[in-house]
Amino acid sequence: MGYLGYLRFAMERLASAILTLLGVSILVFTAIHLIPGSYEAVMLGPQAPEAARERLREKYGLDDPLPQQYMRWLLAFLGGDMGIALCRSQQSIGQQACENADQAPIIAEFARRAPATIQLAFMAAAIANLVGIPLGILAGLSAGSRTVRGSSRAISALGMGIPSFVLGTLFVYVFSVHDLGLTVGGYVPLSEDPEANLRAMVLPAITLSIFGTALFARTTRDAVLTVLAEPFIMAAVARGESPRQIVRRHVLRNAAIPVVTVSAVNMGYLLGGAAIAELLFSVPGFGWYVLAAIHKRDYAVVQAGVLVAAVAFVAVNLLADLAYAIIDPRTIRRGRG
Amino acid sequence: MRSLLQIEQITVEYATESGPLRALDGASLNVAAGETVGIVGESGSGKSTLALTIGRILPAYASHVAGDVIFDGYSVFAHSTSEMRSFRRDELGFIFQNPVSALDPTMRVKYQLAHILDVKSSDPSIMSQLDRVGLKDVERVANRFPHELSGGMAQRVVIALAIARGPRLLIADEPTSSLDSTIRDQILELLFALPAQTGATLLLFTHDLRSVAKYCDRVAVMYGGNVIEHGPANKIFSRPVHPYTEALLKAAPGAEEIGGKIEAIPGRPPILRGRSEQCPFAPRCRWVVDICRHQRPVAQTVDGRLVSCHRAEEMASVAPACQIIGANHAS
């Protein structure tokens, strides 16, 4: 099978990703409509006259059947029109004031916040990959040693067990009290002042990376151990290959699949916006914005936010799927069943 | 003939949760250069352990307790790690049971050969190696991944990897048991053509007595971690001396008369926890006498072969000519 087989495999994966996203969009749309309180009640308040409500319903077609409303929403979404936010989000969640005069298109709000979230996601993912994977390889290759086995298990359990708000709070405390060169809060866009930006982004990135680091370390370790038990490793030993050659030629590539999988899931999760870290370190990102919208019952933003996060998640996983087929050519055949 | 491989009283144990398990209990075997030896026995007789011991590729939970493996005058246990690696690389060729899983699934065939030959993947020597093992359309095979090959093609590739550096000893552990019966003979023909071409020595570890009878010069029968009878194939197949060999030949499919049934050996092979102080076959032997239960038999030469049986002389004089598989052995 050559490039055609690969192309076909890629098309199949793309189709399945689109189906997944359609499913998510239906789910989100339905969920929002299940929430008590109609749109006009939220917009106009409980005391609004019936005529005003009627006008609003008419304007937005709220009396149309739900499937029709769904189609309208989806088509608008695809055209980049995600609707209007009820209020321009303030920098803090507690603030309830919401002036209609400040209404802004949701897509513009998302676009403003995306750079911070994307930068944070890439930094956290980079730290997690660069630390977690080598640790896992090391732990897998020296699994015979009791000390390594014990300590790697303890470290990964700790890393996966510690909630990001605990670690984040700890960082906030330590770095606020002592001047250690990194700032807590004080986000500046990368384009304005790269140095100040990095200073502010390192702590939230580390906070977010801990879980991924532990996850990658454990996944990589298990994958390496699984590969080491494969007959072709024994065959390589029997052919006189050195441990270094065996690791470089056979172990790394064969152990990559599960690592790429968790790496993609982690990246998708990070791109969806890591609300807690953004909140703790005052990074004006996507996750924080959607979280604030939930507090303010700004359902249009929530609806669009969930779908955007889902698109990011599915897209990253699609990329991972396409990568598998390059790493392990058997994937294409398996995918076809 | 000059001896290439001497296995002397080799003893190997596996660490298990219920204590050490002795897989080889003082097995000895002498193999001359250029011979083809079939090593037969039931599962658990120590065949695979013996194969792995020669290359010192036993798993980590196995330990070499005693004895020696001497290849061309040097003990393999005396080699340093790096000496051992070049020994494996240049002198040994292993062929495993399942060819597809013995190949790295993520690497095209040509790269696997290129690594072994230490050449670029475009080197013409790769094609000639594939050609040598009877593969057709070598260009295409070279560019394939292992899962795109049939079992027979994959085993040819594994053989090509094994012989690429011209080893003096080929060790094939059940090389055909995962293949279709139609492919089996082709692979065996290929394997046994190699010693004739290159002068290599071939050890075939198998439970398939027919292929041993058909292709091997000599047979070594293993039981309870020991080689209990070893000699020329035609002699042993036509007239087994050890009661176990006789029972094994009778239990082989194809040995029964038409309409008759296969004579299974009663009882089970022993599980050794330490050195056996009796004949390991004593509990299942129908010729058993007192001494078999108290003393380990010592290998002795009887009727042109080595036999470890207290009653070997007797057995040789009364054993009926066995008209089993070996009857039409032509050598």
C-alpha cells in the first residue's frame, strides 16, 4: 500500500472527526436548550412585557422547530458567526454588571483570547513532553532496578494526583512572597514584550504541565516495557545488536504510539483552555472567558466555547491519528478492520 | 570430524514464585562442524532453553547454574558483553518460531537487512541476500513492512537476516510450526540447503519428528532437561534404544497403523526443582527397574549412539526394529 492507502486512511479519519464534531454540536445545542429559562427571559429580564418578548422571539426565530434552529446556528457557526456575547467579559468573574451596549461578537472575543491560551498550551505541552518522555524511557529501560521502579511509580502518582489548583496556589504563594524572577500574574502579550510575557507564563505553564509530565512518564515507561517484551527485541539481541542500537532502532518507534495518543489528548485538553491556571495567574485566555460566561449565564458564549474546544480536541487527535500511520504502518490496515 | 559446539553438563534454572525451576539438568551435546542436528522432545523438555543458552539470550529470570557451552574452543560464558555481541552477530544465526513477530513491525525489510549488513538501504547486497533465500520480486519485498508479508515470505526474510553475516552455527527453534503445512517443506528445504552451500552447522529444535527424519544427519532426544539419546538419525529412527525415544516415535502422528490409534505416553514430563537423582523418565517407563529410581543414568555408547539409560545394553539387544518415520530415511 502506498500513498493512496494513506490518503484513503486520512480521508476516513477526517470523515470520522467531522461526524464526532457534528455529534458534539447536537449535544451542546440540546444541552443549552434543556437549561431552564428562555433566551428572551435572560435577555430582557423577568419583568419584560410580552410584546417585547414576542419581538425578540420573532427576530431570532425562537419559535421555529429546534432542528431548524440548530441548522441555522450550525451554518452561522461554520460561517464564523458564533453570535453575540451578552456582555463584554470583565477581567473578574465576580463582576455581575453587564451592559448591553458592550455587546461584542463572540468570535472576536475568542480571537482576542486565543493567543494566550495557545501559547500556554504549547508551553505546558512542551515541558510535559520534554520532561515526561525521557523520564519514562529511563524508567522503562531500568525497570529491573527496584529503586527506579519504586521512585518512578511514586513520582508519577504524585504528579497525577496533585490538583492544579493546589500546585498553582502554592506557586502563587511562594513566588508572591519571594522575588524569584518570575511574576505571578501581570500577563503581557508575547508580541508586546516577550521577556515579560515569558516571566508571567512560566508558572502557569509549569502548573499545567505537571499532570502531563507524570502521565507521559508513566505511559512511556509502560510502552517501553511492553516493547522490550516483544519477540523482535529478543531477535535483535540474538543478532548481536547493542542496547543502544536496540533502543534507538526498535524501542523508541514502537513505543511511540501510546505516547502520541496521550500527548494528543493532553494537548487537546490544554487547548480547550485550562481555566484554573488562567484564573490563578490572571492569564486572559479562552478557558477563563468561558468559565466567566458560565457564571453569567451567557449561554451563547458557553455553547460556542464548548464547540470550539471540541474542534481543537478533535483536530489534535486527528493529527495524532495521521501520525500513527507514519509511525506504525500496521495502523492503516487495523483502521480498516 | 572437528567439533564446533560442545555443550557440557549445562544446567539452567528459572526463578519462579514457587522456587527455582530446573529447565536444563546437566544436558550434554557434541556437534561437529557442518552437521545438521535435530533436537526433539516434548514441550518442557528443555529444547528452547538449550537453544537460548547457546546464544546466552536467556531471559533475566533464568540463571546458568553449572556446565559450559564451548563454541570453537571458547566458552561462551567467558565472553565479555561486547565479545558476546560480536559472537552473536557474526557466528550465530537464530531463526524463531513466529517470523512476523521476530521482525520489527515499524521497519521496512530493507532497513532491517541494512542494519545487519552495516550498509545503506540502497546497497545491492540487500537484494542479493533476499535473492539467496529464494524470494521472488526482491525489490518489492525489500520495500515492504513485515505485516505485508505472508508467513512463508517473512520466515525467508528472517532466514536472510540470520545468514546475512555468514554465521557458522544456525539455530532454528520451531521454525515452521507457525506456518501452513504447504509452506513448511519449502522453508525446511531452504534451511537445509544452507549448510550444504556454506558449510554452516544447523541445529533444528522441533517436535516435528518427520522433518528431523527427512532432513537431519543426527538426532538428539531431550527429556527432563537432558539429552537422553543422541546419534545418527537413521540409527535412532530405525532402532531407538532409550525407552523414551521409542515411546516418542510411537506417539508421533503418522506412526500408527491404518485404523490403529496413536500410542500416547502415559504420565507427564517431570518438573524439576533441583538436580534429579533418578532417571527422569523412570516414573513413566515401562522397563523401569529399581536402580532407575535411585541413580542417575550416565550416557554410554551403545549401538553407535549415546544413551542415558541403565538398561541401554539390554534395550539395544531386544528393541524391536521400529518401522516408524525413519524407515525410509535415506542417508
